[in-house]
Amino acid sequence: AGEGLAERIGAHGALRLRDRAGRLLSEHVDRVLHAERERRLAPLDALDVHPEPQAELIAALSVLQKER
């Protein structure tokens, strides 16, 4: 695919396009992961629980989900 693209728009253009696509993909994956993390932590934030107990609760939840 890369060679075909390079033939159509030139090697320099293909490299620029690949780099731009990589940056966009990385940005969107980061955004999705951040949103998912915020969604999962929202119930703990609502309880005003500090970080150490949060980590313990998350670990316990993880164990419970694996046992399902």
C-alpha cells in the first residue's frame, strides 16, 4: 500500500501522509483512553475518595470482574 501511494503522490508526500496519519491515530487513541479512564473513575471521584483507597478499590473491582 505504501509503495502504491508513493507512486501516486510521490515518496515525500506519502511519508508526510503516513506521519500525519500516525499522529492523528495516536491523538485519538489517547483521547479515547483518557475518556474511558475518566468514565471508570467518576464513581470514585463522586465519593471524594483519596488516591490510595481508590487504588485498592480499583484492584478489588478488577478481581471481582475476573471472577465473573
